[in-house]
Amino acid sequence: MANLNESLQDLMTMEGAICAAVVDYNSGMMLGNIGSGVDMELAAAGNTEVVRAKMKTMKALGLNDAIEDILITLGRQYHIIRPSAKLAGIFIYYVLDSGRANLALARRKINDVESKMTM
């Protein structure tokens, strides 16, 4: 089991990683972050709204399922939001350089890190 700081450091070993954060989506508070290039306080708050909206929509649609990840592709970056399957109310936010990162490997990396993460 990896603690929060170890988990964030592990995410940064991925080719193309720019920054990452762990966020409490009940409060919108960032619990930890690493890297630079994005205002992570603002991103944590904004992406909290994304997660809440998706959860609300899934409930309204009667979908009995869980979000694995939410992917936002920009011109030069991938933004991956992964709600934790085992830590209620927590999501990982991961930003990568799309020119250097392999999206499939990045999704696998965030999955592996999330499955081992402890608070």
C-alpha cells in the first residue's frame, strides 16, 4: 500500500507527466499535489464540479455503475480524472503532455496507483 506522497511521486515517473493531485470531491479541497504547469488549486475545485455533475447525471439516468475515469483531451495535454474505487469521495487528477505520453499506459498507471493508494 502506498501513501499519498508515494502515490503522487509514482504518477510522475510516467513519460510526459506534468502534474497530479489527489482531491476530496465532497469539499473540493486538494489533499496533495506534485508537479507544476497547472494551477492545481483551481483545477481541484473545477474538476470537483465535473465529478459531481457526472455522478448526478449517472444517478438521474439510473445507471448502476461506477466511473473508471473521465478523460479530457486538449490540444497539448491529456487530463485524466479517476475517482477512487476504495477511498470514498476521493479522485486523482493527472495531467500529461499529449506529445510525450502514451494515453493507454497513463490510464493503466493511474489505475495501478489508485488501487494501492492509502490515506
